[in-house]
Amino acid sequence: MDQTLDEVVKHCGLQLGLYQSCIERNPETWETDCLQQRQDLTKCSEDNVGSLKEVRLKCAYAVQDYEACLTSNQSEPEKCIATLRELYECTQKVHDVWSARQSTTEENTKPE
């Protein structure tokens, strides 16, 4: 996951910084006051960080299941532990495959 965070910082550092600053300025109301900065960071990350694109595509079902569970169990989110675990496992699997593919690509493109 460190590689993914590095990519986010590399490609979306401005958006990340603006979001962090907004949160620091609005500690009590950041969830609503910083919504635009969060959306900007999310869009930048989805558009520019390859492993996140893969997760979004390959784990869409798990994201939908988890969101549906949370919507149905707003007062008892702990009921969604199983769907959260499925989402986590899917993202880990996609990330592992992505990382392995990136490592292979980098090895094949090294000058000899």
C-alpha cells in the first residue's frame, strides 16, 4: 500500500495538501466543509493512480455490497464487518496483482 500512497502524493500532492489543510482548519465540521477538496482528491487519485483504477473496476461489486450494507444498517454498522472484510480482501488481491505486474514491467524495461 505504500506504493499506492506514494503514487497519490506524486500525482495528487496539491489536492492532498488542500484536503489536509481544510481538515486542519475545520476540525469540528471537516466532513461537510471539506467535501469539495475530498472529491477533488478522489477524482485525481482515480484518474492518475493505476492501482486505484484497478480496484475501482475489479472490486466494484464489493464496494456496492459494503455501501448497501451500511445504508441498511446505519445504526448498527458492525453488522457490515463481513462485507468490509470482503472489500478489504478484494482490494488486497488487486493491489498484490497490480504490484507484481508493475515489478515485472519495471524489470523488463531496465536497460542492460
